[in-house]
Amino acid sequence: SYMGDVIERALQGLIEEDFVRIVEGGPREGSYLCDHPKIDRIHLTGSAQTFDAVLYGTGAEASERKAERRALRAKPVTAELGGVGPAIVVPGRWTTEELARAAELIATIAFDGGGYSCGATDLIILPDRWPQLDDFIAEFRAALSRMRLRPAYYPGADQRYADFVEAHDQVEFLGQPLEGRPRWAFIRNLDPKADEEMCFSQEPFCAVVAEMKLGAPDLAGYLRQAVEFVHERVGGTLGITLLVPRSVQRDRAASALVERSIADLRYGTIGVNYHPSAAWVSGTTPWGGFQAPDVALAESGVGFTQNAMMLRDTEKTVVRAGLVGHLPAPVWLMGRGGSMCRTFSRLCQFEARRSPTRVPGVLWTGLGL
């Protein structure tokens, strides 16, 4: 609700013409609107619990309705939900620069906005036989240590943070302590066979990220295990990141294995060496969870948002980039400092009043000049 005034100013023209109305409130107001006779379609973003409440209600009868696929309301309901966001690190011959950039990339995705993002990386999957494993972990820890701590502003964040930390013995706290700003919690060495591991099933939505390792004799076996693991054990299908070095991309057989994994992954957006949420920011590509055949099985929602091209029957979006070798680095990487704020501010100004004279300013800030 703290964004209400901003949204009203942004949509003032539509509100004045009575195309849009903004209402603030909680479950009571939401329930009233869902049942209102003049509301004929519902879309929401939030948790799977909220989605189920809209579809099937709450209480003892809700479970029966869900089991019987008997919706509480006849209105169409679509949703963009969160989930645990995994990142799969692909083994190969990584350069020092690639290791540093990959670690910075994952740290940025995990904790951009303090970790309060449905597109955040929550679980890093690593190959335990990779000779450069320790080097990557060291780079990642260093990247987290450099990141500015964020206030725990999201409702319930303090309790979720405490729950994740207290449930694990191996937790590293990174970043300089500041009052009201929790240190980044890096949960180490998860057991992939653990049945009740909360890091596999619960989205932290706070300053927590975890890592686990899979053992396989070769690249094909590792990728197969990683894909099976995220499908069978990890909750959510919104977005996933693959980190792939140039040595693998340039090897025809190895690259084919990666492409097969991309084709097999059941996620709405796959970021290859890039932030999956770039698909959302673009506004052009479809954004949402992988579309389940049954609404009751939808882990990260039903339907797509964005999709300015109005594409039909899309399965997934794949966003690709090189880790290194392109200038400049993305403006949203943590190492770019305030470049993102300045660049997006100028982009907003350009959208508000389009003029060729504003283009150089956008490029100038985007290049970090």
C-alpha cells in the first residue's frame, strides 16, 4: 500500500477516465472484490496460499474443494506466484573473470532489493567434482560481503530469516552489521537427499540463500541430475538461472547437453548467464510460471503477464547473455553502483516525453560514463 500514491500518479489518466480503480486493504476487502458481481476476472500476485484461498477458500472445506477440483468461484483466475529460485552452475574451464562475474551475477539476483523478489535466486546447485568449486564459493562469498545490506522491510521477513537460520547448523553471515539490516545469510552444504529441507520447498523472501552439491562423473550426468532435482524437489516453476562458461559453449557436444537441459526444464523463464527477471522488465516476453496442465498443480501460477506481443501458447522464455566480453556490464549488477537508478530514471523521463535529445543521456548513464 505504500506504493499506492505512486501508482495513482502513474495511472492518473486511466483513473480519471474510469478505466482503472485502486483499492487498498487486506483479506476482507480482497474477498469482497473477488465475490463482487461486477468483477468477472481475477489476477493476483503473491503466495500459493493466497492463490488457493481465492480458488478454493479457506478452512477444512478448502482442501476438499482442491482435491475435487471444485473452485469456489466460477470466475477465471490467473496468477503470478513465487517459488524457490534455483541457479545451476555448469562445470567447465572457467576463467578468473568468468568466476568473478558469475558470482557477482548470482549475488545480485539473490539479494537485489534485499531478497524480496519472486525472481530471486534462493538455491545454488553446484557440481561437487568441479576443480574450481572452491574458487567459485570464495568469489561468491566475497561478492556477498561487498553488497550493501538492506532493511528488512517486507512483512514477516524477520521471522522467516530467523526460521531459516535456526533450522541450519552451517550458516555464514556476510556483510558489515548494521542496525535494522540483517546480514546476508549463506546456508552451506545442504543434503540433496534430505526429505524435510525447507530450502527446497519454501521461498525465503528475505536475506537468505543456500547452496548444495550434486555428484556425477561427467557433465551429462550432472545436468541430468540437476534437472531432475529441480523438478522433483524444488518448489516453484517461475524462473531459473544457468551459469555456463565459454569453454562449454564453444564445445559442440557440451553445448548440446546444455541446450537439451534448457529444453527439458519446466520453468516459465530461463536465464542463461543473465537475470531471469529481465524477461519481466522487458515487458515484451511472457512472464509467469511454467503452465501446469491442472490449475491445482500450478506451482507458480497460471497464465502470463507482460507479453506485449500477445503471443499464444508459449511454453517458456529463454534470456541469454555472455558472462564476460561485452561492454558495459549490465547496469543492474551490484558492481555498477548507482548506474541502475540513474539509467532507469532517464528511461522513465524518455518514455514520458520522447525526444531524440534524451537518448544520449540514457546511453551515457547506461555505459557508466
